[in-house]
Amino acid sequence: MAEYPMPKFHFQVQWGSEFSIGFSEISGLDVESEIIEYRDGSSKEYSKVKMPGMQKYSNITLKRGTFRGNNEFFKWWNTVKLNTIERRDITIQLLNEEHEPVVTWQVKNAWPTKVQSTDLKSDGNEVAIETMELVHEGLEIKNGD
């Protein structure tokens, strides 16, 4: 049987411990190691040594259709106050045909930094999309066996 790469359209998001929410698009699932450059003054090499430094995480952007009476975005956003915030661990999973997780992104201590409502257009023919941008303190990626 031939092996194919996974399609990216079948995924789920565990939003806190109680429920999951459907999203149409997720971006920003990346991590980068910053570079530390160092050169000892007595080194015989005329170049710097490069070492891994702190890890840096992008903000995660979640997009979904606007549904009547579904205010989870805004309820969480309204917990943002000076020096207090409701932080949540979020699990994002890419699923196979049997709805089993293949790749899992575990996001640590996330909180919303930006919420954007849909744009309005009188001659538009698109679905109303709302967006939430999350900051977080860690991203662990697990690729299933």
C-alpha cells in the first residue's frame, strides 16, 4: 500500500479541559531556537561559535465562523485584565481518516492577546469569520507512531 502525506483539513482543538471548538484555520504552530554567538579572544579561529539559546514561539492564530449565541472567544477575552488572565492549555490535533490523532501540538499557558470580529460588506458572499490570536509559553509537538 502506498504512503501519502497527511491532508491538513481534518483537525480538532481541545479548548481547555471541558470542550472542543471547531476552527476553519490555525496558523503559527512553530518554534524557533535563538542563536547565541560567542568568540573567545584567544581563539585561533577567526569565526564565532554558534550555540542554541532560548526558544521563541510565534503567536497562534485561530479562525472560525461566527455562530449565533456562541461567545466562547469573547468570554475568554473578557477575562483579560491588568496582571490577571485566565491561562489555558490547548491541544491541537491533526486527525487521520479514522478520526485518530496523528500529530499533536500541546500549547502551554495560552491566553488571548487579540480578538477580531468579522469584517462587514454589503455585497459580500462569504461566511462571517472571527479571529483570535493567542500568546503562550511553550509548544510541544508529538508525531504519532
